[in-house]
Amino acid sequence: MAETAIEKKEPTFAFGKKERKLLTDPLNDNNPITVQVLGICSALAVTTLLVPSIVISIAVVFVCAFSNLFTSLLRKSIPKQVRMIVQLVIVATLVTVVELTLKAVDYDIYKQLSIFIGLIITNCIVMGRLEAFAMANTPWKSFLDGVGNGVGYGVILIAVAFFRELFGKGSLFAGSPIEMKIIGATPEYWINTMADGSWFSWYSNNNLMVLPAAAMFLIAIMIWVHRSWNTKLVDIS
Amino acid sequence: MGDTARVYTFVLIMTVVVALVLAGMTTVLKPIHKKNEAIFNKKAVLAAIQSKLGEDVKASDLPDDEVQGLFDNKITQYVVDYEGTPISQEEVEERGYKGGQAEHVDMKKEKKRPEAERFFPVYVYEDNGEKIYIITIRGSGLWDEIWGNIAIKDDFATVVGASFDHTGETAGLGAEIKDNPGFPRQFQGKSLYDSEGNYTSVVVRKGGARHPRYEVDGISGATVTCDGVSDMLYDGIKKYMPYFNSVKI
């Protein structure tokens, strides 16, 4: 009971320096992908196009935030022996809620993402944050931590997808109403490589970019850039 | 012992709560899911007659009620058997396809049955006295199943258009059969027969079409998917031949 007494001294929904750090830390110093190297599996699989990556990112932010919240709310009553299973059930339930909602709201995107939504369950970031943070912190802080980590993951995902779609397919936001056709071999594209006298007649889309291996290279380059810019990360790990 | 009881109680309560939440949500959203799926499949059928819908209309962008309207006013649905004989609505419902129309037939399930027992959906689009027959076919790509709708003129030899979909072809390569509108567009006007009248179906040729009459260009980097499309077309259209022969005047 002593622990609860100490926690109650702080206002429940405080948003001070500490809380802000919970949100910003995963974006830079403690990024789930480039620093903790978690959630790589889905970062390789879904990032061929921007639209699915954005949808997955939103879904992960939602699942991460609310599974952290619920786990934290239950953290004192979850029996130690089954805590992993309980966390898994919470995550799986939220993922199913996302899947059912998406199926009702936008069937086309649901069709495109199909199995990848279900795979959020196995996303290491979600379970990792539950074990490492939500089991030991207050619900509000856990919620913020979930949002922060979800966004930190989503930012990298969207950045990877941007390069993969642009260089692999020559378009951006394909499959959405704001699809932009940037570079390609037909007049529909802004830069038409087949047009007479085009400066880009040497260019063709890179098929490697649509394969998962390309995401590996891109993430590696991002880790490199991130570390040369934020030098205090260099000696960690 | 008290500890074990606590674990069981916790797990039990949690399971019940989760089950109730998910069951409730599924039940509430089911009608919307069903409607979305039906519209999605209807759009795929309409995509095969893209060229008849007008130049600026894209089948995939049509609003839901317009899709339904086209189906209500211009399309007649039939289900036929292996010999091309139409099957009654009751018989289709008996197999478990509620509604009993062509759109309710699950091709995935049908494909697992012996050929002679299969049901084949046909959509007949009628506009200005012109009849177009849209058939549904299914085959295998590189990773998983592929399927499509093929629209054929009432001479039963000329392709009006096609639309394709897939479960898990590689994005940017095999998935281009669906994502790149240029691929299905190539099928417009192709013939199912060579100049001597032999059945060829439409062939997706690696490295570019050599017989423009019945061949279309393959997608580089997606040879297995394209071969899958060729095989699916050859076998799929052939199975509808008895029906075509029976309606041919």
C-alpha cells in the first residue's frame, strides 16, 4: 500500500517535463527501430507503399497506447505467473478491434493490409513496452509512453516507405485519392522517362526497392545517419 | 492454493470480458462487413467492363449505390454447372450460398470440388441491346491464389476487358496485375482464338507479345505470376465453353 500512497502525490494527468520526455524520447534517443532495433519484421514487410505504412503506423500507435494503458491499470491485480499471457490477450484484443473497425470503415485498405494488421500482435515494440514500462508505471504515464513509442516506430516506417515507393514504383501515396505519379515510363508521370529529349531517359524504377531487403538497407542507412547526428548513441549497445 | 485460485479467477474473468467485447463488436459490425465485401466484389466485376462505363469513370471509385444500381438495372446473374446448364436459385442456396445469386458463390470453395460438381457464376451485362458475358476465374500465382473477372463479347471470342486480384503477390512485381491499370487494359479487344480458329485463350507473354491477336505483354520480374495468369485464363475460360455454346445462337 505504501507504493500507491507515493504515486497519489502527483496529479494523475500531469503533463510536465517528465511526461514530455516520455513522448519525445522514443522519437530520438530511444527510438524503437533505430536504437532498440525492435519491430524490424513489420518494418521490412509493410513498407513497400506509403498508404499501408501510414495505416499500420496509426494502428500501432493505437494498440501501443491502449495496451499500455490497460496493462498499467491492471498491473497490481495481474498474477505474476500469467502476466505475459494477460498482456498478449490485451494486445490481441486491441488488434482485433482495429481489424474489425478497419474492415467496416475502409474495406479496400483492409484488403491491402490483410495479414499485416494481425501481425501487430507479434510486434516486439508492443510487448516490450508492456513488460518494460506499463507493468511498473501509472496508467497516464504508460499511455504517453505507448503513444511515444508508436509514433517513434511510425515515423521510421513512413520514412522507409517514402523512399521505397518513390524509387521502387515511381509514385507516392499510390492507391489513395491523392496519388502522385512522380517518375515513370508513361505520360501519366510528372517526369516521363520515355518522352523525347528527357534528361531521365537512363532512369528506371529499382525493383530491389519493392523487396524486403531494400528496407534492411534503408533502415541501416537511417541508423547510420541517426548515430552520426546524435553522437551520444554511438557507444550504447 | 489461494494463489492458484486467484490466477484462475483472473484468467476466467479476463477471458469472459474479452470474449464479450469481441463477440459484441463482430455482431454489430457484421452487416457493414458483409455489405463492404459485396460491393468490393461487385466493383471487381464492373472493373472487367471498365471500357463500357465511360472514360473518366473508374470502377473502383464508383460510389456504393451506383455500383448497386448498375447491378440492379443492367446485370443479370446466372449460376451454371459444368455442362453449361443454368442452376436454380434454390439449388445454389442448398450448397450454403445464402441469396443464391452468382455473387454469393464462393469460388475458393468451388475450386476445391471435383470439376463436374462445380458451380460457375456468370454476369450478363446488357446495354443498348449489346450483351457482354462476365465470368469469374481462379488460379495460382507465385505465393498464393490469384483470380479475375473476364468480360467477353457475345461472339464468345473477343475479350472486352479483365480485372485481376490476388492474395499475396509481391508488391511492385506480381501485384502489378491488380495495381497497374495498364495490365488489365491490354486485354481489351484480344481474341480467344488464333487466326486458324484454334482455342488459345489470352496468353501473357514474357518479353512482350509476339502474336498481338491473342497475346499481351508480361510484367518483367513477375514471370511466375504472369504464367499463372495465362494458365488461369486458359483453364478458366475453357470451363465456360459448354455454357457459351449453349447460349450461342
